Amino acid sequence: MARITASVYTSHVPAIGAALDLGKSGEPYWQPLFKGYEPSKAWLKANTPDVIFLVYNDHATAFSLEMIPTFAIGCAAEFKPADEGWGPRPVPTVIGHPELAAHIAQSVIQDDFDLTIVNKMDVDHGLTVPLSLLCGQPQAWPCPVIPFAVNVVQFPPPSGRRCFELGKAIRRAIESYDEPLNVQVWGTGGMSHQLQGQRAGLINREFDNAFLDQLIADPDSLSRKPHIDYVREAGSEGVELVMWLIARGAMSDVAGGQPPRLVHRFYHVPASNTAVGHAILENV
Amino acid sequence: MSLDKPYKDIPGTTIFDAEQSRLGYHLNQFCMSLMKAENRERFKANERAYLDEWPMTEEQKQAVLARDLNRCIAAGGNIYFLAKIGATDGRSFQYMAASMTGMTQEEYAKMMLAGGRSIEGNRFIGEKKHG
């Protein structure tokens, strides 16, 4: 049977992708950020999964206001890096895992989560920047990826609680897949940032670090945090953090297993307009 | 029963909810059209004529022509969509962010390097600034 071996949490700031693509990662502004991901790159190399289930949000790229799915699972064989207005990022095409994705869709929908199934979709920086941060600049991504897009553009996004419960359903779905695949679940977005209005540029270091503490130690309580706390304390775009709870809900301690092992934790301000947070948890 | 919107008292912040999305539908879809190079060219060649192809309000068109992002947001714009206007103009996102705060891009970049805008005094409209 398939199993979830680890979960990864990271911000997905577009400027990080641009810095890598334009060869600026060694500049003093970016160096501390990329240094914080060095242990993660080594870890992923030593612990490459068979599939990554990657939770992210689209930023008015694949989904305009014509359709706004709350939860959308990518079931295609491949996903092209999107042209977000300045040409597609020069990164590899994302290879999907249609069999496992279809299995998860069927299992999770029968478990009361009404997913939108997407068979054709380009993926934007929300998905490719986390891959770049942990894989660097390879010719091909190290394994197939199942994109899982969450609406956080039009308010309200799904609640933290709903995301956490969905994570549990995703774990049940993956663990009922016959092939013995090793799967990682990644939750991306955040941390504190606001990109609009007079309050743009908001960063809340205290909130972010308390969120990381609680994500690791007490995700059940964290999942009850209301939207207004994210929006007020972490900025209008900081509410992306609910996506991390999907990945956390998929870990085995939530279903009565052992607490996960913290492999790495990192926090840095700023990346352009955003605070960057990162953690890796392994099931033991 | 009316909907609970507790986010209305956050200073300098417009939450893009269903109401804003309805107001801004054509404005945001206009922005979305700028993802295509040929549309960017047509827009740049004659902004007013391009805008007139969209059933937007006059206020929305004026806000776009003035590149006043706060006005665009008040008229239903969403920042991820509006960012496509900045991309068409060849502006960085940080330039756009600064333009909404009343700071120069340099001042804004400096604030971010120093740890960003503090949450203190920025939680509630009318809240007294600390220190």
C-alpha cells in the first residue's frame, strides 16, 4: 500500500523564482534565504518520494473569475509552467500521476469532500517555486507531482478546520492505494504578507513563529483559528496559511500515530513583500 | 440574515469577497485579458479604446487609466488581477505595492528590509499607534 512519509511546508513567493531564474540567488539580498533551504535540498535528495502531492493556490493564472473552485485536484498526465505575464518560468514541465490522482479524487469525494477535477491546467509560481526551493534547477523534477489548488483569491477560502479534515481524508485515500508508493504532502503559501492597500508590506514575525510552533505541536487547535485572525494578524494574503493545514492533517500523528520528527525549520524576512516560513516533518 | 463581515474594520485593507468580486468582475476580467501578448499591444496602443470594449464602469476605467490601484480595489479590483496591468507597464510588484501605500518604492523597499510594516497600530481602524 502507498504511504505518506513526510510533509513539507513553505512559502511560494514569485520573486524567489525570478531570483533563481535570473541567476541572482548568490546576491546578498537572496543568499540568506537560499541558505535556509540547503538542508532541505539535501534532505529531499536523500528522501526523494515516488510522488509529491502539492497543495498550492493559483494566482489568477489558470483560474480567472469565470470559475473559482474551492478545491481542485490535477489529474492530468502533465502540467505546463504558466505564462504569468512575462513568459513561462524556464523550469521543467510538471509530470503528474493520473492514476493516484484519480484514486484520491474518488476516495476523497466519497469521504464528503467535493473536489473539482481538473484534466487540463497550467501551473503558476504557487506550485513551481516550492519545487525550485527544494530541488534547485534540475533538467526534470525528481518525481511526479499531483497539483492540488485551493481558492484563496476570493474570500472566503475554506476554513482551517475544513483544510485539516481534508488532509485526514487525503491520508486515508493515499493509504488505500494498492501500489507501495512513498508519497510526500506539501503545503505552501504564506507566511504573513499583504499585497494590497495602505497596509501593504505588513509582516508579523510573532504570529508566524507562533503558527509554526502550533503547526508542529498542536495542529488540531491551530485548525480552529478563524479566518479573521489570519487576515487581521498576518495580512490579507497571509490567509494562504490555511493550506498548510491540509498537509498537516495528512500526517499520521493526527490519526493516533507517533508525533512527527521535525527535520528542519526556517524563517526569513523579507522575500520581496513577504515573510518566508519553512518546515519539514517526517512520519516516524 | 446578513452575512458577518468582521474584516471591515481592518485599516488599509479591502477583502476581496463575493460582493467585491461581483462589482469588479469586468475590471478583473479585463486585467486577465492582459495575459495575452496581442492584447497587451492593443491596450498599449490605445488604452481608452481597449477599455471601452469592456462593460466596465467609467470609474473603473478612470482608475485604470490613472493607474490608481487603491481606486481600482475600491471598485472591485483584486490585486492578483491588477498586477497584470503593472506587468504590462513593465513595473515590479514592489513598485505597485509602494504606490498603494503612499511611499516611494525606495522607502517601501527599505521598510521591507527592516522587517516590514509593523502589526502594532495596524489591527483596527482608528487604533492608536503604539510608541
